[in-house]
Amino acid sequence: MKGVILAGGMGTRLHPITLEIPKPLLPVHRKPIIQYLVELFRAYKIDEIFLLANVRDIDLFYTWKQEFRNDDVTLVEEKDRLGTWGGIQKYLRHKLTDTFIVSNGDELKETDIRALMEFHKNAKALCTIASVEVPDARDYGVLVSDERGKVTEFLYKPQHPPTNFIMSGIYAIQPDLFTFHFESDGISFEEHLLPQLITRRKLYEFKGAGRWYDCGTFERYEKAIQEW
């Protein structure tokens, strides 16, 4: 099985630190966040891993790859910031010809990928998103689904969330998504892809993300360091 890790974001909420160090390379217990994700993928037999990184940071990721002996990781250089789906579509569509896993590169998670894949297959979904329950969902993307897990609505940072289950930044995907049409190469998974999937009734939610830490702010990053 193949997996993709997205590591091309700017990490603006952690400036000025992330002006020098990409957020996925920030350490938690002296090990980069992204290394935990690579090890998670390996634990579930994802034996071919692609990591999308911006040209500005690519040298730092090559240093990380060498230091941690990540020979099974292929670095893919994004010359432009193409969003959370655009880079996958532009650089990897011809390599991802079967069901694959995508993860954000800046969160700590212990998702049961085997269970996610089984749920995804049984649902006959085009995309299945692992969700996680948080105390306050107002600062996240919220999924609303029916009793079978079929997503009927996606709400971005709602003031009154109907549920506390949010997107955990890891999902199973069918390569059929590469046939979807978009107007430009800059494609956001959340903004451009999710509405089409919901309309086609092929987006599902898997409530099994397990332990999960968002490291996107100084407060959350510190909490992850203390508790992970």
C-alpha cells in the first residue's frame, strides 16, 4: 500500500519558529513530528511513502531523511503551494493507482489504519476521513454524518458545532478522485474536493482516529510535548 504525507504548509500560527523550521520537523521528545507519522505508516505495512514538501524547505527534509534513515520515503518537491490536494493531483496521480492513505504532516496521531481501510472498503467510499472527538470543535473542520457514516455536511470552524467529531487529518482515498475536474492546479481538499464528494454521496466518516494532537499553535504544541 502507498501513503502520502503533506508537509508543504507554512505553519503561520507558529511564526517566527516556522519561518526557520517547517512545522512537520518540529520536535516532540527530540523526534520530528513527521517521523512519528512515517513510523505509523510503516506499522500498518505502508511500504511506499511519498512526502510533499515545498521547494523552500526541501533541503531540510533531505537532511531529516538521511539522519533518520528513511530510505522508504520519496521526497516530492512542490515548486508552488498547490493546496492540500493540488500537489497530490499534479505530482502523484500516475503513481497512486490503488487505494492509498493521505495524512497531514503536522499532527500526532495513532489511527488504526487497518480498521480505517476495512471501513472504507465496506462502505464503497471514494474517500473516508478518520475523525476524532475533541472538547471544543469550533476551531476545526466538523463532519456531519448519518448512522452509516455517510457524510452529509462539512462545516469549517462552526460557531455552534452539531458534533465534536472533527477531521483528524488522515484519510483513505480511491484514485477515482483524480478524474474530478478543477479550474486550476491550486486545489484545497477541504474547499474544493469535499463538496463534490458530499454531492456524489461518496464521502464517509470513520470515528476511530485514536489518540490525536494538533500542534498548530504554541499552546497545542506545548500540550503535545507534555502529554504525548
